[in-house]
Amino acid sequence: MNSTVELQKQGAIATVTLNRPDKHNGLNEAMFNGLLDAANTIKKDRTIRCVILTGAGPSFCAGLDFAAVARKPSMAVKFFLKWPWSKDNRFQRVAHVWRDLPMPVIAAVEGNCFGAGMQIILGCDYRIAAADARLSIMESKWGLIPDMSGTVTLSRLTRVDIAQELTMTGRIFSGTEGAEYGLISKLSPKPLQAAQELAETLCEKSPDAVAAAKALFKKTWKKDTRGALLWERLIQLRILGRKNQRIAMQNGLAKDKPSKPFVDRTTF
């Protein structure tokens, strides 16, 4: 990590904060590296059960800092190239990495969330936004298309005509409109507080069951029935009878007795 991205852990909840408030958290090279470093650190920590992604200052993220890229054009080339054995380049990874984490990731969105920022929150599991948040798939303004995994995540969240219209026009729409389109999970006047409340609720559940649910829907969403049923069986077998599943059973049958705490998450 570096000063442009902060990673804080409180109990089982990790909070990642984009920290260039004077630039509305526009992404430069340091922020790309900081976000990827934060995600890698979180992935290795089996005590983390939920992640909150937020931005310091008035905005979540105003998108790619094109002025910074113009000053260092080699960054764009370096981040766009992909190793033959990898599935993505660094531009794509900084947004899709949140979907690849085994635990739930919640984006708390206020102010501007444009371009790259929009693609980052689309890679999260939940997006809680202020009604007056300003959202945009803004790449068309620069003569580009969304190429940071936006096509993967948009196809799972909204209709193709909505995705095309927002992508082609690059228009700014509100958090309320985003909820209507299926791109925002929940509206709140205090997105970060709502994200923390959801994270605390998720942390009360078996971390194995929560991670398994995320893995299950990632594998099966829009998959054919035969394939989906296969993944249900395979993922259930990974958690059935393990310690956290036994604890969940004990807690469920305990009635008024204090709940027994869960142990660290099984690797997913």
C-alpha cells in the first residue's frame, strides 16, 4: 500500500479507502498499485470476513486521472499488456479483483463515481450509494469503451439495452437511477454507515457459508441448470461437516444460549 490507498482492519472487517480527495480520488499509477496490494493482502488474511471499499473526501472516484497518464504514457502501455498465462491485464484486475476475493465486498458510494470508479464498484458484491451520487460509464467521453471488466459485471446486473445506452452516451445518472437499473444494491443517506452495518451482519454468519455462497453464485449465475446443480453439490461438499458448519448447527439449536464464535474461514 501507499498513501493514496489506506487499508484498515477492525475485527473481521477490512476497509479500503481511496485517498486522493483533492483529485476526487482520480486513479493514478500509485492508486492502481495500492488497490491491488490491498486486495492481495486481504486475500491472504483468513481472519477477514468482509471488505468495505470507500473514498475519502467528496467523491468515491472520478475515474482515471488522464492528466497523470498523459505525463507518463508508459503506464497505459504497461497496464494494458497482459501476460499469456493471466486472464486479465492490470487495468481489468483493479476492478475485477474484488469479485475474485473470497469474502463479500461492499462499495460505499457518495459524490462522483465515473469511468474506472464505476467499473470498480461493479466488481463489488454490493453497492450502497447516496441517492444524489453521480454515476457514469464515462469512457465514451474520451472515445473509449469500458475495458476494466465492465462488460463482465454489467451483463450480470442489468439489461443489455440499459448497458449499451449508458456506455454509448456516457451520461451522468443518479444513485436513484442506478438502483432502478440494477447497478446499485441499496440507497442510503449514509452509505458508509450502511455498509458497516451490512458488514457486521455478514460477519455474524459462518465465514465458510458466506464465502461458499459467493463462490456458488460466481460459478452458477446464468449457467445452465445441469452445470449449476453440479456446482451446488461440489461447493456444499467443501463446507459440509467442517468446524464452522458444526458451530452453525450448534448455534442454530442452542435457542437462548450464547452463540459460539466461528473460527477463521476455510480457504476458497
